[in-house]
Amino acid sequence: MIFFWRKFLNYFYILFFLFCSFIMGSAYSENITGDNTVNSTSNNNTTQKKFDANGTSLTISESTTLSTDSSQTVNIFTKNNGTVTVESGSSIFSNGALSSNTIQGKNQSGLTVTNSGTISAGNSKAINLLDATNSNITNNAGGIIKSNTNTITVTATNDNDANNVTINNSGEIYAEDISRSNTPSNAVKSEDDTDNITIINNSGGYIHNNNDNENAFRGSTVFVSAVSTATFTNSGTIENKAGVDGFALGLNGSGVTVNLKDKGKVIGKISIEGSGHTIKLQHGAGQGYFYETTGDGTYDLEDLDGNPVVKGSAGSIGQAGNEMLDETLSYKSLNIRKSLTRFKKSEEYLNQNEAWGELFTSFHKRKEKKSTLRLGSKTTSVGANIINPISENKNFIVSVETGLLNISQDHDIKKNGFLAGLHFNEIEIFNTNSELFILGGANYNKSERNILTNTTTTGDLNVTDSYENYQFLMGAKTNLDNLFSNSSMNSSLPDISFNFGYSYTPSHEESKYFTWEEKDIYNGSIALSDEYEIINDEKTNFYFSWIADARSVIDDNVQVFYVNGVKGSYSQNNDLKKELSLSAGINYEYKFSENNIFLMSLDGLQTSQDTGGLQANLNYNLKF
């Protein structure tokens, strides 16, 4: 009898356990098919949603939270073409401390997850794509996908496929757990044996973790491995908050392509293992950058904007002021030539015994042209030209100038310079009466540029430099009539001038990463010019002037530079070595009295290098 009751009680316990399991299963799991919505009027927002047919969809809306204390709050297993949509303000949680795989997409194809709210796991894997193919995850701006570790994971097991997966982020994806010895803590990870994985972090997207593990597989914010091909594109920010010695990006396997674009930032080292990888950089023409890389993997570097890039890490430096040396010489020469024209039409020139001077301010703007690496820039300058007769035929010239050159991609150069030399009113050159100027001087430059780098906690760095460059200008001008001594023409022809410029920049070193070897450049130009009187009486002299200048670089050396000790070089595109310039202006001189003369001029400039500019000049002569 006792044996009977014991046996009865055992069966009772078993039946009771099975009954409770059935009741609990009914309360915490719900098989769904077709289109399903969890919203503010739903009473099923604490039950697991298990997809039970192909083409099933689930939408969480109206700021509702679908939440369980277990794993796999949304379970898509062997059901294809499923859709999960989390609208703004809504959430899906697996809350338990050991809960994982908030959205489990296992052994399926065609899953689409679109998140504008929050998807969160208490432990690991907010989204787990296990042996999954042809799946798409989109995290929109404002969306959050988070877990303690391995927030979005793509994994292949037992010779199954995990391929053709796209992860597109414009919101925030992160693994919030601080490193735990050998526990991986990636924000996004595609593991070995996956293939054709595409990860895109758009502008405004933020992917981060906090793991200082020395193993890139365990510690990288984003880890990408592939059998034959995968792509990671960053225009936003990826950051390992453990610091710049942690890994932000890890590559392994074969054929991973990394695209670092726009103003996207990488904060933390880049680990490269495996083979056949490619890092493509597209931060803009002239943008400087330096990315520290580690590992024994093989990779190629490409700068899609045409900037010279050096390997041994990944670095490039915009040529900036070096690329514009020939133009700077040309514009200085034009400034001196126009000033000499105004001087020769002044009363001081006629008297030959009084100094003449003018103040000037100028603004030049140059448009960018990516195909030739022509950098966009804006130049503002103020200065003075002073001409003092020292004999009947000879004048001493001093020109001083200060200005600011703003170059595209956050690079500014402050310039202070002077030129000094002689002007000969009349000199015979090759049996032709001409005028001649010869000037020499120097520029003192202070440079500050912002570069992108993974070696700082902000993802960028201000790099400074101070350096000099030395200049020499010479020009000879005559009237075309003088070249045709036998001409019977009565009409006046324009003046013609031949001009030469030389610039030398010694080697110099910037505050971080970049070193420049010396640079020489030689300019030559031929110009036509003339002036046309509009009003000329006892008190007023009003005339129109113009200069048409054809310039070319005669010779220059290849610019050699170093990025963190690795040698690179830059040769200016041939299209940038030639320039046609037209400068035209109006000049107004008014004589208040014998002792008070006022002169004002306004010049415009347009060149074939898409540079436009204005220059205003002012002279007031008061005699006592």
C-alpha cells in the first residue's frame, strides 16, 4: 500500500510539472503569422513572439515596449522573409541579466529589421543572425541597438551559410559592458565563415564599445571577417571608449574593403589580419589624415580623391600652400605691376623728388577642382606699396603685406611678408627702351590644419607649423610700338611685359606626423596692358586700366614629404601649372589743392584657374 501511494505521488508531481510548463509556455510564448502589431491597446506585450510562417511581420508602435525577462523576445527560426519594425519611441527588450538574442534570426533568409526606437539585450546580442542569409538591419537616426556584449552578430556554424547581410546605421549601436577578460565585447561583429557582409555607418551614426582587450577579435568596436569579401563604410563615428590604444576596427579573413569617408571619425586602433584587404579613403581633396594600424595582414591603400597616400599605417597630407606657390608669385607680381602703373601716372613721378605710397586690401577666392587636386581657398590681405625716387631714373620699392589664407578641409595659413628692390624708369634691354623692376623678400607663415586621426579621443587633431619661404620677382615692360621701329602705325599699341618669379621654401616639420623637404618653383609670364584716359583735367584724373597675363611654371621639383617617417611625394598636375589672368580696374585721382591729392582704385581679377578677386587701393598725399 505504501508503495502504491509513493508511485501515485511521483506521477502526480510529473503531471503537475507538465501542466505548469504548459501554462507557463502559453503565458510567455506566442506563435504568430501574417501581420502583427503590438501597440498601446495590446495586452500581449510581455510574451515572446515566435514567427510560425514565412512572410510574418511584427510592428511595435505607439511608444509601446515589448519586453520579456528571458532570451529571444522575438524568435525567427527557419522562417523566411520575416519583418520586424520598431517605431520611434517603441522598444523590444530581453531584460534578464542573462538574457540574450533579443531578436533571434536563425537558419532563415530574407529577414528585415527596421529600428527607430530601442532594441536591447540584458546580456549579449540584441540582434543575432545565426546561419542567416539575405538579411537587412536598418537602424535609423534616433534608433538605439544595445547590449552588454556583441550587440549585432553575424555567425555561421557547422558549414551553414551566413552571407549577404547588410547592416545600415544612422543611429546608435553599442556594447556597454566594460572589458571582461576573454569575453568578446563588440558592437558589430561578423565572425569567421561569413561572407559578403556589408556594414554602413552613415553620417550621424555612432557605433561604440568599451573594451581594452589586446585581442582585436574580442575588443574591436567593429570586427569584420570574411571568406572572400565584405565591406565596411564609415561616414559617422566608431569609438572604443577604452581609449586610443583599444581597437576600433578589426579585419580578418580575406577581401575586406574599408571605406573611410567624409568627416567620419575612427577612435581607436585598426587591426589588420588575414589577406587581400583594401582601405579606401575619401575624406575630400586636400584633407590630411593619419590612421594607426597594427597586425600582420596584407592590404592596399587607395585615396579616392587623388591625394597622395602613404602606407605604413595610412596617412596623407594636403599640399595646401605648396600647391599654390606659383599662383601666389603671380598675384604678387601683378600687384607690383599695377602699383607701378599708378605711380608713373602720379604727380610724384613727374616731380621725381617725393615718395609715393598706397594702401591696399584684396580678396581672392578659388574654386576647388577634384580631378586636378586644385584646392578651394579664400585669401584676404592688407598691405602697402611704397616707392621712393633715389635718382632721376631709379626708384626704391618696399612692399609689405599681411593676410590669411583659408584652404578647404580646415587649413588656415597666416602670412606676413615683405619685398624690397629697385625700379628703373627707363633702361635699354636688347636695344629697346624698357622699364624694369627687381624685388626680393620673404614670407613668414603660420599654419594650422585639422586632420582626421584615430590616435586622439576626439578623432581629429590640430597640427601646427611655422616656416618661411623666400621670393624673387623681376619684370621688364615696353610698348609694342618700340618693337616695331619701322612701323608706320599711328595708333598706340598696348604695353608688353616679360616677368619672372622664383620661390624657395626650406624643409620644415609640422607639430605632428608631417615633414616637408625643400621646394623650388620658377614662374614665367608674358602680359599685355594698357590704360585709357576717361577724364584728365587740372583737378581730376580718371582712367581705366587692364592687364592680361599668361603664366606658366618653368620648372619645379617634386615635393617630397613624410607621414610619420614614411616617404611620399606630390607632383603638381600639369593643368595647374598654367594660368591666364585678366585684371581690370578703374582709377580716380582728385587734386584738392597743390598740396592735397587723393587717389583711389578698384581692380577685379578673373583667372583660368577659377580664381576671382577684388583689390582696392588708397593713396592720400598731404604736403606741408
